Amino acid sequence: MPTAIASCRVFPSIVLSVIAILVSQEVAAGETTPVVGSADKMVSADPIVVNQQKYPVPTKYNEVPLFASQVASGQLPPIEERLPAEPFVVGPGVLNSEEWLDWEVGQYGGTIRTPNLNGGVHELALAMGMTILRAPDQSTRDPLPAIVSSYQISADYSQYTLTIRQGLKWSDGVPLTTEDVRMTWELYADERIYPSFPRKVRTLGRGDGIPGKLTIIDDLTFIITFEASYGQFVAELSSWIPDYTLLFRPAHFIKQFHADYTEITDIQPVLDELQINSWEKLVILKDMPHWELYREHSIGVPTLTPWIAETVTSSVIRMVRNPYYWKVDIAGNQLPYVDRVESEVSNHLQAIMLKAASGEYDVMTSYAQVREMPLYRLNAERANIKTVLHGSINNPPILFLNHDFDYQAAGSVWQRLVTDPRFGSAIACAIDKEDVNNTLYFGLYTLDGYTRENYDPQTANTLLDQIGMNKLDPKGFRTDPDGNRFELRITTAAISPDFLALGELLKAYFEQVGLRTTLDVIGSQLFGQRMNANQLMATIHWSDEPIWGPGISEDYWPSSKGHWAPMSEQYFATNGDSGRHPPDYLQKFFNLHVARKVVPPQSPEGEALFADIVDWFSRHYATIWPVGRMTVPTVYNADLGNVIKAGYPFDRALDYGMEQLFFRPSK
Amino acid sequence: MTALIIRRIILIIPLLFIISIISFIIILLPPGSYVETYVENLERTGFLMDESQIKAIYKQYGLDRPAVVQYILWMSNFLLKGEMGRSFIYQKPVTEVIMERLPMSMAVTLISLAVTWLLAVPIGIYSALRQYSIGDYVATIIGFVGLALPNFLLALALTYLVFAKTGHAVTGLFSIEYKDAPWTVDKLFDLLGNIWLPILVIASAGTASLIRILRATLLDEKNKQYVTTARAKGLPEHKLILKYPVRVAINPLISTIGWTLPLIVSGEIIVSQTLGLETLGPVLLSAAMGEDMFLVGSIVMILSSLTVIGTLISDILLAWIDPRIRFDKVSI
């Protein structure tokens, strides 16, 4: 709290808004954990209003050299006319917190080269993620208005009033208006295009929630009203996963492919050329999510991203800066600093490693792993590259125990075991966390996962004896409590090399305490299908734990990366039409999850509820954590500026915020 | 002869039809579909797609329809409009994807083939005529090593050597600035600077096996009576060798032309994959892994058709070059 107040003194321009947030949160925090659906309990504070930036808008802008000749010849308007009336100002602590980045004013020019595996560029998928509100790093706490110039959230988090930045333009120069929001809502509601209204814009993000009601006030201001409190929507507005496309689709562009707006005879030539047989499919193709904005079919699509696709072939991607990009730095330079982004297709991972080590990439935030550090360090000088070690938005692979497995069988042994916390605890105690860390991760990962138990095989044995697994079969393994053969079946897919290695280690640990364990490695698609069919007892997979707290990811969900209660989840999602009626302890998880979505995830109540969820996981052993958080490297050009500091808790800092990177003149 | 060719061509039609069905079934065999792979890849990057978005993609690609309907639509478009469908991965018509890669596939394969023949034929002849000479042993050793060493391993080793020596990663046929540039002298030089490695790798195995085949056949032929007869008639030695036994010994080369034709299109898949060549091979592989069914289906169809056509051409060529075959066939 003191740091928040201190920063208010430093940046008086946002004092009012921050105080508003603090007040609203403090009042709400004084109350007990909200009960599901009774949001009216919290209507005691004023609405949250944020309409300021962290830094004043520069008085003068510096024209981009790349566009100088086009501006001179009149092909492009000058920078003042391209920018919004008040652009979003980037300085220290805006895109990344000051703790992790010593932000500097950069300079124009250069080309960023990124790796590309078979046409997929993780770096660009994130670099294109332009959020509607923006908080530093991977936070969704008290975000600044970004694409909008102000936002107001009603005290019960059910009504969101947003005002688009005046004069903000699509990459083709057409102004962004509420017509684009209206068009988005129209597409969402049109069953010819979207089979169902997206979950994230329904109340509480539930598939059966009533869609948010859109009210357009004028060209720039609109209101989204949910039928009940939906604080998680703050996180959706600040998350790079849905990003701006959640609310803004380029109406003027989409309409030319839409039969309700354009004569089908005018659309037909496009359909013929692209070999597409209906205009609906054409609209779906052109109405694209931001992670496709570097693909060939995105050429010509108006965007709000720092770079736009220029040429894309099956062997190279070239993007060029968006002349109408709406962010500037504190010194009046239009972002991005770097003019171009280039990405050459590689066919396999080894080629990417080799190219990274020979300095052919300026930013490589994906693929690099700790075990390749010697390669990058050895070649650092020759290739002019640097590496930085930091955390990740992913957590290392964990063991999921499926609490719905075999639930329909009468007297299921697995159900008896998995619902007995002593079984989960015994499994957790059998795992030598330090050994996992040293064997697989060079001892660089943390040990503070959601599993509180430490390595203690003796306790594991005692617990297993207590639950009736105290008899041995002829092979020397424990039988189940009924005296029959028992087998813990762990299934995984070769999605990452450490899945298999971890599986082998777990098998060894579990067999040491007498549990017969088998490890099945199957194809990743089969893995997904078997999980969906609730056929797997236990699985190994990673997830996005570091960004669960901010509400950016919620893949702790029972049917997400590793399925730990898929049938109960189905019951929850279908309101009891199908699936398994969850036992009380699982129902408690769903209650916590729903309650959490009522408030913004990083509000005090939201954080308290998230702590309850973590506690739930620790006590019910749906996930078992051999290690805690990852350490991964980013490989980058040594001349690059605004690079994150070592130890940053997440990764992807050089792509999510790529617009602030710049090249220093080579020494 | 003409009747034979016509009969063979008529046989090709049902054959291609069967191939098309089999390749479609093979494409559908692996679990899941392109959309599942796509969603899964996104999830690995951290993106979780909304169910409604996923359903929209299924609809867009027509994957919500039964497999038989998908096949019939694909085939009818192919036959009626000459359209091979759209690639899911590249989001454009399959024909465009193939045309983008085809020229380099052809160039790499044809140049390697030329290098292979230019090296293998003289060395093979030399080896056979000077059997058990030092030169023959050297050629034999090189031949065996070339045969035994997998292409991709040689490619990896050479790539690593070049990287260790120069710090430059040899990958692809062009430097990045020329990848999509129009043809210029600079681009040509850039290509020449990069193409030697794949040519060397691809030609090595081909050369090795051809030397062995040519040597073996020529050894059989050179002691036959018609050679002795020709020599007795006073024909100069070089003319004699080239005109009679070599002409027969070249038959295995001709009969494998049929397999060269699909290779011209696909390029050496594994070497292309290892070296990141801009040929059609890596596109086929990644399309197969990504379950981009119309792209895979179309490439497999093209390759199968070319194999069938290539075999036909081989047969015709053989009949033309080798009178024995010609007369045999006619007498059938």
C-alpha cells in the first residue's frame, strides 16, 4: 500500500483515479468474502473512473524517418494527423514495471528478426496483442486506459463505460468508432458467423450467461452492461489473449465481404479468387484474431497493432510499422521504434537453435531452454547476442490426478483413493522435489508449487498403510485397499521433452513407496481426445500458473491443459444437463471460481479468493507440483534497448511490448 | 507400341481414383483434425480460444461435415474446376502454395540429378573398365561410404562444420533479404553461395548408388559376345564401349526416371527439412503434421500421378532405347 501512495505523489496526474480505485477496493475489502450472485452487497463504493495517463502528452512529435518522403509527397498525413488527439504515452513503468525495466527513450529504425517454426511465430502472436486497457508486465491491476481514453466501472462491476481515444485510427487511416463495436456485437450475435456469442462477453464469462448489452452513446462512447457483477471483465479488457479484437473489429473492412452490406455480385469475384464457397466463410476468414495478423491472409486487414503484414510467403514474413499506431514515448517519438519485423521460416527446432547461436535473431523469447545456455554463451561475442534468464508465464509440468476418473463404476477403488487426501498427500511426499529440480532443470527452478509436502518417503509409506494399501502383491507392489492389483497409470504426450523425463522420475519415486506405476506416452491429439473422453487416470502437462492470479489465464480449469475433473466441469457448464453431479468438495471449487469472477482478479477480494483456490488445490491434490516456477532464457541482439532485467517473474517481455524495443548504434 | 501406350494410359485413370481415396483415408487416419492441432498450438503459446471461435473455424473449413462429403466436395472441385481446395495452414488455394515452392524444388532436383549423372556415369564406366585398379578401389570406397551414410546426417554434419568454422548457419537456399525478392544477379549469386551444400548432399547418395549399378551392369555386358565381335571388327575401343555395352548398362538409369519425376516436385524431403530448403518437401511434411488435409491430399495426388506417369515414360524410353524390350513388347 505505501508504494501505491508513493507513486501517486510522483505522478499527480493520476492521483484522482488511483484514489478512486483504492477507495472502492478498501471498502469492499472490509467485507466478508462475497457470496455467489449477491453482488449488491458490494454496492457501497463510488464507480471506478480512470481517464488519465501516467505521463503528460508530449507537445511536439518527431516524424518517423521511414515515412518522411511519403509525408513530403502527400501520400501520408504528417505525424500529428496520424496520431490520436491524445496518444497513449509510454515511459518508465508503463509497459513494464520500473522494478524490472530501466526504461529509456529509444531511437527510430532497424529490423527485428524473429524465429519462425513452420510459419508460426510465437513472438509476433504476442507482439500483436494490443490490450484495450494496459497494466505493466503481466498484471491486470488498476490498468491505464490504452485504446480507450477513459473508462468507468460501476461499483458493482456490472457496467463498463468506455470512451475510444479521439482520433485513434485503424492502420488504413480510418478512425476507430463505436460503429466498430456495434459491428463486433452484430457479428457475435449472428449465428451465420459465430455459432454462439463468445463466453468472455457474457455475464461472468459463462457459456450460458446473458450476453453483455451494448449501448452506444455517441461516436466514441459506449456502455457494456452485464446482468450481474462481472469484475473479471477488467482482466479481459487488459489481457493479450482476447486483446482489442474482443470489442473492436474493423466494420468498414468487414462490411465489404458481408452480404447484408454489400451486393453478393460484388463479393463473388473475391470468393472466386480465394476459392471460398460462401460469403459467411469469407467474413470468418477476414474477421481474424490478432494472433493471425502476421499471416498472409492478414495483408490489407486494418489493425491497431504496431506492425502490419507487408509480404508473407511460405518462407518469409515481412512486416512494416503501422503509420497510424497510437502510442508515443515521453519524448514525442511514435512507437514502435523499430521500422520492420522479419521472420524467416525454419522447418525444425535445431535449425532455430543454430540460427539463434549465429545471431540471426534479434528477439527469441520462445524455444530457448536453460540446457542450451552453453551454446548461446559460447557464441555470444561472435554472434553479438545476449541472454537473460527470467521466469515464465508457464509453470513446469505437473501431475494431474483425475477426480472424475471411473466415477460411474460402483465401488470404484480409484474414487475411494482420490477423494482421500491421505492418498494425494502420500503421492506428494514420495516426490523428491530437489532431485527433480537438479536432474531436469539444473537446480534453477523454484520448489514452491501448490504442493506443500516435502520429500518424505516414510510418511508416504505410513499414509498408504493407513488407507489400507498395506498388503503386497507377489511382485512386491502395494495392492489396493480391497487386496487387488493396483496400478497408477500416468499418461502424457511428447509435447515437451521434460514431460517424459518427469514421468520416468515420478514412476521411480512412486515405485519406491510401493505403488505400481505405468507411464504411457501417446500422440498429443490422442492425448487430448482421451482426456476429453475422461479415460485418463493421471496426466502430466504444464499450465499458465504465473498468470492465473492476474486473471489472464484460467487454465487451472478442470478440463484445461490436464483434465482433473472433466465430467464435473461438464455438469457445471451445462447447468446440470450432462456430466457428473460434483461431490461437495468439487462443488466448492466451482463456487470459489464463480465468486472470483464477480470481482477484478487483482482487487483485494479477488486476490483473497484466488488464495482460497490455491489452498483448495493444495488440500485436494487435483494437481501435484514436483517443482514450482521455471527459469528460461531469452536470446536477443546485444544492441537492443529496453530489455527486461534478469529475474523478471514472467517471460515474453520482449514480444509483449515489442513496440518499445530499439536498436542502439553498434559499437 | 501405340496400343500399349493407350492401354497403359487408360489403366492410369482407375489407379489415380484409387490413389485419391487411399490418400484421403490416410489423411483422416490420425486422431483429431487441423482445427484441433491449431487450437492446441495456440494453447501452447498461452492463447485459450473461445468455444464459439473454434466452432466458427470448423464451419469455415467444412470440417463439421462427414468425411465422405468432404471427399466428394474435394474431388468434384478438383475434376470440375481444377481446384485443389484451400490450405488451412497457409490460408490460400493449394495451387498457390504449390506454385510458390515448385520452381526451387525442380531446380534443386534437376541440378542434383545432373551432377549425379555427370559424376556417376564416367566414374562407373572407369570402374568397370579398370576393375580392381586403384581408381576402382577409391571409387568403390567412396561409393560405399556414400551409400551407407544417411543424407540427412551428412547434411547435419556439414551444417555444423560450416557453423563452427564461420559462425554462419547455412539454412535455406537464399539469405533472408532475397527470399521474396525478384530475380537479380545478386540473388543468383546468393543462391549459388547456398545451393552447393544441398546439391552436394543430395548428389552424394545418388552418385554412390549409380556408380555401383553402372559398374555391375557394365561388367556383365563388356565380356559378352557382341562386344568381342565388335572389337574383332576393328571398332575403336572408346566408340565400341560407349556405343554397345554402355548403352545397355544405362538401362537402370532410364528405368528409374519414373521415380525422378515425383522427386522433381517434392525435392528430397528429409534433406530439405534438415537444411530448411524452400522446396515442396518441408511443406508436405508440416502439412501432414498439421493435418492440412487438402494440401497433403493434393500433393500426395500429384506425386502419385507423377509416379504413374513417370513409370509410363520410363517404359516408353526403355522401349525406345533398348530394341530388345521394344520387340518383346510388340510381340505380346
